[in-house]
Amino acid sequence: MTFRIDPVTLEVIRNALIAAAEEISLVVMRSARSPLLREAGDHSSVITDADGFLIAQGRDVPMHMGVMSFTVREFLRLVPKKRLAPGDVWFLNIPAIGGNHLPDVKAIRPVFIGGDLAAFAVSLAHWADIGGAVPGSYVAGATDAWQEGLRIPPLRVFTAAGADEEKLGIILANVRGAPERRGDILAQVAATRAAELRLQEIARQHGTGLLRAAMAAIHDRAEAQMRAAIVAIPDGDYEGEDFLDDDAGGGGPLAIRVRVRIAGATARFDFSGCDDAARGPVNTTPFITAASVFYVMKALFGPEIQPSGGCYRPFEIITRPGSVLDPGPDKPVVGGNHETSQRIADAVFRAFAGVVPERVTAGGPTTSGLILFGGRRADGVWTTLYETHGGGEGARADRDGAPVIRVHMSNVMNTPAEVIEAEYPLMIEAQALRRGSGGAGRHRGGDGLHRVYRILCEDMSVTSMFERRVIPPYGLDGGKPGACFRVEVRPREGDAYDLPGKANIRLGPGDRVIVESCGGGGYGPPAGAEIKQESTNQRSELA
């Protein structure tokens, strides 16, 4: 039976699906144990159709949601639909199965309506620890995937009867902070159950047939809208590149290069020219590459288009096996998730800078700015603070950049100082703008952040994973670059030193960590530069 759907009903169902996806995130944020989820919001949510194609998403983290465009489809390659049952919740984190890095654990709930599989509700949550060699599971010196923590293939951990405690026990025995991890797991399960109830309610109100028709219509309409947006771009080849500071293994900068070909209503993104895979953990997966492309194309050319499987049909994305964007399953990838993804986005933005200059910003804080603290409180409880640090936004053709903000592939919040001091053996001694760190220009880049942490416990593991330490956020159209990211360690005894962008160290009581995040690049030549150029021209004429 064919169902026809009118535009008004389509909008009602479309918005109901979005609300169901957003409710997943709200439930996680309000019920999770870890501050990383309930305060910083390092989690994302999607609903897919029965075949695993994205149909709705929360207002969360672009890199997560782009990756989850693939997660359920890859999951179904290994777990056929006939194995699924009402009440199931499957967990996985393997990067090769529609994923990104091990700490981002996906909870997948198949949603049945009237006995038939109708959709999937998915919650991705960054676990503050997933095992591995160091607290927080960011091993700066990792050279293979197995050093980075617990690897979870598709695993049915919950059924209609409740938790499978044996499987849950295996997971919790291999991560630090097991009580907190258990609380976060239960939050993901509850969140996907909330979405299941909402989807069943939508089906009762409108009928299962109409719900399926609405999903198909959302795909088709989004595809048509994205193709129309691509047609408006002049046909041709466009090139962009950006660079990672280093390969996290002793080597120099790594190039991310893209050649974009626009031909009618299709867009081809060829990343074959990227450098080879890194020795250290800044590699990433083809799924992250696609997520970065999806984000840029929507942000520049279709911000009003519903993100869905149909939205991404007009794109062809090519990665070279053996490169930093397609390294194979054995390589470490933990930092590539949020560092290399940003380099991909910047390269694509730069490819289109001459096409839509009024929409493109100069270089900004396209790094997680991650500093990770792991230590025990006075009561012996193990704690892991995973803190990302925003920086100065790049300026645009029509305005200055904003200070201390997160851009592009990241969309998490800072953990308030009060929460840090209540939950962790740390004190925030200072927090302020890093004045003057934004790049000069006709419009100035935003300023970064200055924050000082003091260690309060006897033994604290500290991990860094950030970029823009060597290569600064770029200016555009004559604008100056922003200041580089900088982290300084001031031991209670001994000399201060700068922390590398990827490092694991141990500190003790009274030691301080000073974070100064990068400023944004400027846009257009600064007024002084214009005057100087004018004077030079006049001298040339006199000569």
C-alpha cells in the first residue's frame, strides 16, 4: 500500500522526530553520572530509519552526528535484523564499524512498532575512561589501536529482561571509575527508551504507514534541496589544504589536502593527496572524513536542510588507503577524532573561500584544546576530568570573531569551575580572556582563554591532545593569524616548561597547569597595514 503525505503532516512528523532525537540528549544530560556528559555535554543523539539511514538528530556535536550517519548501517552488516528484538540495547565503539574513536561509545536500540522493526534510537556518549595505558584513555605515544583501551564489538548488553550483568561486568572491569561508567551506561539506555516511546506515540497518532512515508519523504526532499544548493555553486575544481602540527610520533606537520569537483548537482571530495598515516594517534577514519564534509557543506550551502541520509546522497568522498584519513584498523586514532576532523573541515572551508567569501571565517579554535586530568580524591574515588578549551573565533568579512568559543566539528561546553573543584582534586586559580590573542585585521579575531589549574592530590596523570600549538589559526584576505595555543606547566619545584601538544605526564600537589587557548585569525588587512602599503606605493611612484 502506497501512502501519500501532505506537506503539513510531513512537517508535523518531521518536527516530532527531531524532538524525539533531542530528548535522547536531554535525558543523558539530566541522568548521567559523569560531569563530562551532564555538564560539558560531550554526547550526541540520532534516530535512523529501519535501514540505518539518519532521519533526525539532536543539536549536539557535528563530528558525532556525521559519524552516526553510518553507525547503524555498518552495525547491520554484522548483526542482521532477524537477531534484533524489542528491548535490546547494543553497545559498540570499534572505529571500523561506523565509528570514530574508542571513548565515544554508541548505544543502539532497535525500535519495534506493531511487531515490525521501524527505526533505531542511538545515543553516543564520550566515556571519561575506556581503559588503556593512562587515565582518560588518551595515550599520546600509542602506535597501535590496542593501546588505546577497551574495544567493544557489537554487544547486546540489555534485553527486555534487563541488563546482562556478565557482559556489563566485563566492560566495567576494564575501565576506570566503574560506578560512574555504570551510571553513564544506564543514562544511555534510559535515553534511547525515551525515544522509543516517542516514536511509538508518533506511530499511534499518524499510523505506521504514514510514519514510514514521512521518513522516505524527508530523505527525498533533503536530497533535492542539497542538489539545488550544489547547482548554485559554479562548476569547477577547488583545492584546499591545512596542516596538523605533527604526527604525534616525532615527525613534522602532516598535510590534509582536498580537491573538490562541482559538476552540476554533484560534489566530489578527493582526499587522495593527504599525507600517509601518522605513527601516533592523530589518524582518523573515513567516517570522520565524511562527517567533516557533511558539516561544511551544510554550514556553507544548506543550513536549513534537514540532516538525513538523503541530504548526503549527492556527495562522493574519496580517501586513500594508508593515508592519515584512511589508515586501516590497526592504527591509533584517539586524537584524530577531534583534531584531524577539524583539519579536514578547515581544508574544505579554504577550498570554498573564494566562492562564498562572505560566509567563511578565518581560522579559529579548530582543536579540542584537550587537557585531561586523572587522579584520586581524598576519599580514594578515582576521577577523570576531560576538559576541552574553547578559543577565539576567526573573524568574518562583516564582523570580529567571538572570544572563547568552540567552532565547527566541536559543540561542547566548559565544565564550570565550581563543578571541577567539587568533583576533582583540582583548584581553578584563574580564568580570564587571553587579551590580545586574536589576529589583527579589518575585523579582528576573537581572544582565547587563560585558565590556571592547581593540583591537589599526590599523583595526577595529565594528558594533552591539542593542535594550533605550532601552526596558528590563519587569517583571511590579508588578516593576521591568531596566537598559537599554549600550555605551560609550573612545578612546585623546578623550572616551568611548555607542554607538547600530545603528551602524558604526572604531576603532584601544588603543581600548576596554565592553559592559554589560541586566538582567532583576522579578516582583511589591518588599518595600519593599509596605510603602510599606501606609503610604500607613494614612495615607489616618487622613485
